[in-house]
Amino acid sequence: MTAPPVARRSWIDVTGLAGRPQGVRILTAAVAAAALILAILGALLPVDRPADRPLTPLAGAALAAAVVAAGQLARLRFRLGRGVVSVSWGEAAFIIGFVVAPPGWLPAATLVGAVAAWALLAWWESLRNVAEVVHLAASLTLGAAGASVVAGALAGQAPVLSARMITALVAGALTYLALTFGLATLTLALHRDAPATQILVRASYAKVPMVVGNVIVGLAAVVALVENPLWLLAFPPALWLLQRTYRFHLRAEEERRLWEAFAAATATLPGGTEVEVVEAGLRAALDVFGARRVEIEVRGRDGERRYAEDGPGQDNAVAGLPGPAITRSMAVDGDLVGELTVWLSEPTLPVPRDEAAISAFGDALAGALHDAAARERVAELSEQVAYDTRHDRLTGLLDRPTLLDEGDRLLRSFDRRRHVALLLLDINDFREVNGTLGHRHGDELLRLVADRLTEMTRDGEMLARTGDDEFALLVPRVVPLIDSSAPAAVPLSDSMPLALRRARELVEELGRPMEVSSVRLAVEVAVGVTVAPAGRVDVGELVRRASLALQEAKRQEVTVAAFDAGQDAVTTDGLALLAELKDALAADDQIVLHLQPAVDLVTAAPTGVEALVRWQHPRRGRLSPDEFISTVEHTELHTAFTRRVLDLALDAAGRWHAAGVDVPVSVNVPARSLLDPSFPAQVRAALRRHHAPASRLVLEITESVAVSEERIVDDVLAELRDAGIQLSLDDFGTGYSSLAIVTRAPVDEIKIDRSFVDDMIESPAAGAVVRGAVELGARLGVRVVAEGVETTEQRAALIELGCPTAQGYHFCRPMPADRIVQALTQLAEAAPANIRPLRADDAS
């Protein structure tokens, strides 16, 4: 069995240069080479030391190396961007080393001490980055070399405790600070851990107080070495206190910086989408925690999504993920939002401060992500609501309001002369589909119809579902089906045929069989078509006209019908009729009566007057009852209308009674009144208002209502008869139970329908009906009135049959109420002189 190959690591991987920017690699090599050269050259310089130095050159060099190592081991570190800056006792170590060791040997001693200290730290903290150790040691060596040159030039052969020496030591310490600090700033800047200005400000704030203490401690140690080495025994407690003070200062500054950055980062988390919040959170975590890498895992309704970002200058794919990682779950009110993972820059375990800060940042980020998810959900719902308010949920087509709104905008964008068409389709017998297959399958049929219509819809056309089984297609470009490049405006004479052809095409396509719930169906539709110039109508008007055409198609039982302007006027008048009737009843001069006398056939003396209602319409002129009475009977207006007619009739009757003509007035009763239990009371109230006896009023009823099986009809008729009001059976002979009615609902008068009077001379059957009615009236003791008498022949025939009374144009036409009194008076006064026998051939 072959062993797996061992991965061979390059020298870049071994030295720890992998993953570092190219600039940092070059700087490390240059600093290391320069430090090594200076250390060697310095060691080769001749030893020329003043006699007041406390130690031998070799002992002094060893002490200098030891002090450098101790100063590095006692370092304090703080995070700066994604890097770590060490603040050590380097300046104090330089001052002591410059006094006890030859200046030329100090770079080598610093190199040895720094390497030893950082090697020990690397072993202790499991740091395997050789390049970083070399870079740090070389930087300290260069600092020591530069400081030695400056201090040596200023001190010369001055005594140790002289002012000149102290000045030289301070200058050397500042040179050491400038060189090491400069190299650290350059390294961090090349590493892109933080901006150069941020590095200078924050590092200076941390290093300056310790540099002052370093210089004081170093000078104090030199004095102790020269005057009395026993004083050095007092240094450990003092150094421990200084170390604690420095540590507290750095920690307080770091805490302040961390929470200020945390507050700034969380305050700027955007209120946008999830991606925007995550991107801001990644950048903020990298900046706040100086992280090498940050990962955010978001858990939503549609699964998990992972986002990550590396710090500037990091190549984690090559160098791995250095530093410890802290992972925290992000939740809001117990609902898990995701996880936050932060890789810190230090190769040590995270401190509780880091964990607390990352947990707090995770909570803030969780809230922002939760809000982002809520906003996205609200946006989705708003978009869905907006879509639903404009589209039919079942078919996905536009709904009626959207068709009207968007269609109007489309029409306004056209040339006003351009002809547009609207096709309104309705599925025939759709209720049978719902009743047979069920509403769920009826919905499926509607979706299939919508799909077929959508496939046939051309560019620019608008298809909508305007009713349960009704669809509308707005065609803004009426062109031949085979020529889509035809002009936008087609002559009006050609537009309608083209639109009708398009409608038939839709009918044919929808007529192809389709399968619904395993049932093969062939759908039949009716289509109403209208065409009009875009500048003269809106879509609502087009839909109205197409609806009229659709009604006409269904009435004629055809598939396609075009809008006819003649239908429009009739339909418009019908829609306005109810409102106009209300206005008429509120006015005093629109509802009027025309009165026609009934006379004795022999003497022509008046025997009664029939009130014929008319509507003096302000726009349409005089209307007969046939044009509006059905609207009255099917609305709540019938009560007010009947009251008005009774008042007008009784008022007119009062005037002719005052003139000495004692005949009743007959008023036609709407069928609905006989179904109203309060109708007798209304009649009695009208008689009281006009101070008229019940005998002055005759109510004419139709036999179709009188023979109704409704119990209420019997009660109403009985109550009217008990009140002394006379009843007249109108249009006798036209119903199916004319004989039965006179026994079920006793009446005072029978009026023979004019259809029998018109045909009685030429039709023996009609004559027989008239004769039977006359004989029936005589036997029952009720009045008999023949209606519609217009000729002398009809009058003579009725006299021969024994009919006593008649009314018609032969005697008197209907006339307004202001003329009826004079007509009745003349008839009454002339009656005796007119008594003479009539022959059939007499002229009228």
C-alpha cells in the first residue's frame, strides 16, 4: 500500500511570510539584513571606554542583553487595527546598556537579548511565526544602533553622572523611540492594519507616558549602579508598581477605544436589506475588534446564508486563520437569527472583555438583521398587496379598476383620432359548470380561459378579468390580423369589421375543447364589441358600451355583437328613470291625469270617469303608463305614486260633483298595492283628505292579481269592499279564469277588454265573448262597460247585445282635468235630445 504523499512546505511557509503583503516581506528582509550588519560591524569596533564605567565590557554586554530580554518579557501589548503594538522597557534597557557595555557592542547585545526574549515568548505562547520574531528583534537592534550613535556622539568621554552624559542618554532614548516607533508604524501601514494617522495618534498616546517612565527608571538604575548597587534591590517593587500603572493605563485606553468604536459601529448599522446590514457588520467587526477575519451566518425563512470578509492585507487561504476565534449565536426574543464568528489578531486566548464586546456586537447585529428581515418581509407583503390590488388573484390578469386606470392613461397617450376597441367576453352557461363540477373546477376553467386569452393577447393590448366569468380585452391598435405593420389609425368604417373579426378569432380559439377535472369541455362565449376614437371616450365608457353589446349578443343568442348607439339611449333612459320618477313625485306638474268618461250606450249620458295617468317628462315629453309603470310597481315608489294618483283623481271628482255631475272616478290599482296590507288604510285616508264618500271611488284591478293565491289579496279586497269602495274588473276576458274571479272576488263592475270589441263585428267568437260578458253581468247584477268603442258599428252592435255602458274615442277622448268638468256637463245636458235608434250603417 502506498503511503500518502507528504506536503512539502516552501521556505515562505516555514518562515511565516505566507499571507503577508509584499511590502511587509521586503521590509522584514531589509530590517533583518541591516540589523545583522550593524550588529557585526559594531562588535568589530575597538573598545574605548572611560574608566568610570561600572562593569567590564564583556560583563556589561551580558548585562545589557539580559536587560533587553527582561524589558521585552515585561512588555505590554495593545491592539491597533488588526495588529498588536508592544510597549516595552526598551528605552530603559538602552540607557543601562549604553553605560555598562561598549556602545559598539550594544546593537549585538540588543539583538541577542531580543531574540532570546521573543524565542521564549514564541515557545510559551505557541507562536510559530519566525518572520515576526526576526522582524521585531531586528527593529529593536536598529533602534539600539541609532540610539548608540546619537548618544555616543553627544556624550564623548563625559563621566557617567555628568549633565552631558544624561543629556546624551535622553537623546539616545528618544532616538531609540523614534526608530522603533517609526518601523512599527511603517510595518502596520504596509500591512494595512490601520491608517497611518490612526497608528501615530493611538500608539503615541500609549507609548509616550511609558517612555518618560523608561527614561527615569534607566537614569535611576545608572545612578544606582555607579553610586551603590545595593539600591537596585529597591527597583523590583517600584518597577512592579509602574508596570501595573502602565497596564491599567493601556487597558483603560483600550476599553475606551473599543466601546467608542463599538458604539459608533452599531449606531451606523444601516436600516436596509440583509446584504447591506451584513456588509456593514463585517466591516464594523473588522475595525472594532481588529479581527483577522469575520464570518456571519444568517438563518432565514429560505435557509442559511454565510458571509465572510478578511482584514486588509490578509491572505487567509495561504496563511490560515491566525489568532483565536469567538463564536456567538445571534437571537432576538429567542428566535435564532444566525451566528457571528470573529478571529482575533492575537495568538492567545481571548479575554472576557473581547467575549463581552463580541456578544454585545452580536446582539446589536442580530437586531439589525431581524429588522432587515422584517423590512424585507413587509416590502414583500407590500409588493404582494400592491400586485393583488391590481390583479385578479385567481387568473393573475388585471382587475377591473386597474384596467380602467391604466387603460385611461394609455388612451390619453394616443392621438385623439386613433380608433381603439374593447372586447367584452362572457362564458355562456358558466353556472352549469359550477353546479355540475363544483366551484373549484369552475375556477380551473376560468384559469384555462385566461391562459388561452393571454396567449392570444398582442403587444400593447390589455387583458383583464372584469367579472366572475367576464373578461375584457382593450385593443389600442385596430389593425388587420395578418398585418401587424398597418397604420395606427384605421378609418372608422374599417375599424368595427376588424374588431369583430378579432372577436370571432377569440371565440374560435376558446371554442377548442379543454379538459377540466377529466371532463372534456367546449366553452362557448359571447362577445360584445365597441370601437371609438381614443380622444372621445374613456375605458369605463368603452366597457359600458361593450356590456350593452354583450347583452344584445346574449339576447339574440349569437356569439358576437357590436355596440349600437340606438341601444344606448334606451338603456340610458332606463337607468335614469327611477331617479327622474323621484323628481317627478317631488314636483307638482309632472304626474298628471287624463280623464275619459264612460257613457250610457243609448243616451250617451256620463256614467263614470276613468283616470288615466300620464307623466309630463321635462326632457322626453308626455309618457304613457306603459313606459314607466313597471318601474313604479317594482320599487318602493309605488306607495307615493298611488297616493299622488288617488289625490289627483279625487280632487278632479270633487270638482265635477260640485258642478252637479254625480258620477264616480275609476283609478287603476297597481298590482303591488293589493299585496300591501296598509293599502285600504291609504285609500280611506285619501277619501278623508278630500271629504269624499266611498261611493265616489272605483278601483280597477286586473284579474291576474285578483285570482292570486296570496291570502293577503283576499284580505285587502274584502277590507276595501267593507269600506264601501267599488271594485272594477279590468280587461275582462283576457285572463285564464275570468269566470272564477267574479265568484272569488265579487266586483261591482266588469270592463270588457277592447280586443273583443275591436273584433266582435267580424269575429263570431269575439261577439260571443262580449254577449257572454253582458249576460253574466246582468245575472250577477253588476255594471258592464265595453272599452275601446271607436265606431258607430261597434256602438250599434253593443246596443243589440244589450251592453249598457261603454267608453272610447267614439264618445270622448281622454282630456286634461281642467276640461273634464265642461265635457261631463255637456254630455249630461245633451243626453235626452240624443235618444234615437241607431242603425249599423249610420255615420258617426
